[in-house]
Amino acid sequence: MSQNGKIAALIVAAGGSSRMGGGTPKQFRDLGGKPMLRWSHESFSAHPSIAAVLTMVADDHRDHARAILPDAWIETGGASRRESVARGLRLLALKGVERVLIHDAARPFLSHAVIDRVLAALVSADGAMPVLPVADTLARGADHVLGDIVPRDGVVRVQTPQGFHLQSVIAAHAAWPADAEATDDAQMVRRLGGRVALVQGDAMLEKITYPDDLAGADMRLAWETRTAMGFDVHRLEDGEELWLGGVLIPHHRGLSGHSDADVALHALTDALLGTIAAGDIGTHFPPSDPQWKGAESGQFLEHAASLIAQRGGRIDFVDLTIICEAPKIGPHRAAMVERIAGLLNIDQSRVSLKATTTERLGFTGRGEGIATQAVATVRLPMAASA
């Protein structure tokens, strides 16, 4: 994406997430099958009015951020949120940006509708931000004793992204006392006399701060369940190895094909590709391509799983039925289940593998080949940009 343009997004992701607990900072933790930071970045990147997306991260997190967003504009933030924003604003000014949306990476589920409302309000205001009404009763309290009720009239819950005319927010940062910290940029603009408009927020934009918040966010995520089927057949021939379900099975004949001809993994690969409407195995690994001659079919299955993961999806369950007269599948079933679960990085309880015959009818009944039918069920997150 070009770094030039009149409207830009600035994502603040330089925090250490001390309230989340030890380990990986929250902005890099998995949420709905992908790192939290990627959610808002993808929403901004896909919006037609946003010409650039700048992400500010801590210096020691640059490599991590780059792995998550390999083609993104990433810069080093400061010791505080205010310093990170100020640095980002200066960089955007060098690119000719006129309006900016400043957003916390800890609010991942950003919709295009919220972006549109903030941008629309900027037409007649110095700044704009999404807010929600306060539904709960508010009260003061000290030493575990209830105090006075606080009236809710005129009280709102502040969210991001907060939009500003770039020079207004730069001036507000420059005028802010060096020894004071600001919780958001809107109060800085307002202190300098700027008018900040309020627009409707979104309950999906709840900030993720504590460990329970991460679990709650995952529950709020809307999932779509998809099921698809795969089917494959390979001929049995002398002089070939017999690979089934990623396992080499001793047998006097093996399956013939361009790769290792693992009919079980091929069928399952097609089923997984079907869940995301990504074609079939031949689309991704053409039999006419010599590089796949004799290739291990496990890499085909891993590729299909990686495409689902890139969409933020989760593989819930896979079911395979191997159709043949020989060899007997039972003695190898446990090894196949273990191998498939490992390739897909799922628990073995999510892999079902069965075998049947056709009562000596048809090509499988005559021992001429082996067929496999596979069914896969996955969950995909609904588009957050709707």
C-alpha cells in the first residue's frame, strides 16, 4: 500500500501489556486464528479511503511485527503512548497526510462503518471519536464501601479510532505539558480549543486489557461454519510404495500417481480447500509440474491448512473413509490418525478415519485401486470490515 495520501491510519502497538500478564504482548497474541494486531490493520488496509497504514511498535518487537505484517509500514514507537503517537504523526506529515485516524491495536474488531462515521464527522470538526452510552449504574466507592451514585447523563465510553486533521493533532501534542500523560488524543485537541465530535461507537470495539478480555473477545467473534467434501482415486500397481494417510504401509503393490499418490491425504486436501473455495489439489500442485514428481503428500495437506489459517480459520473436524479390499486398514489406523493430526496441528480426537469395502464390486472390489472420501468442517471468522 502506498504511504502517500491524504487520509492515513496510525495504529499504536508499542505497549508492553503489563496488565495482560507475562509472555507475548497482547497485540501479538492469537485471536480468532490470527494475531490481534492483524485484525485492525487489515480493516484499515481494506478501506477505500485509507491511503496509508502506519503501525508503531516497540523496538524489540519490530521483528515480531514484521513477521505478522511482512509488507506493512512499521516504525519504532516511544516510551509512552503519547510519544509513539507523536512520532507517528511526524512521519505522516512528511508523507503529505491531511487527516489521520489514531487507533489502539487492543481494539481489534474495527468495522468500516465506524471508520466511515469518524471520517464524516471530520468534515465539520477538528476531531471525531466513537463513543458508547454508559448502561451500568456508576457509583463512587472507597475501602470496599459504597459511596454516592454518579449520574450517567452526559457520560460516555470513549473508543478508537479517533480522527483528526493532522496539523490540529500535531499542534495539540506540541502544546501538551511534557510532565503530564494523556489517556487519549481527543482530550489533547480539546485542551487546545479544538472541537471533537462524538459518533456512534461499536460494542465490538471493546478494549482488550486483561486475560479475561481476550477470552471474551474470542467469544464475541462471529464464526461461520463450513463443510466440504473431497474424493480421490489411485490405481494399485506393482513396484510402487503404498502411502496412506501419511504412513508407509507394507504391501505387495502401491498406489501410482505423480506424487506419492497418497489417496487419503489427497482427498482430505481437496476437502479442506473446498471449505474456503480455493479450488482443488491440482490447482495448487499441477501434475504437469515436474517439481511435484514423487512429492510427499503431507506438504499438500499442510498447504491447505495454512490457507485456512491465513483466513483466521480453525479446523474443527475431519473424517475420512478409505475404500479398498486390501490392505487391512485397522492395524495402521492409529498411526494414520496421529500423522494427520500432526500435519493439521489439531488434536487426534478431531480426526476420524474409517475403512470399508465395496463387497468385491467395482474397481476397488477387484483390487485395482483405492478410493477415499473425506469431509472437513472448519470455522471462519466473519469479515470484521462489514
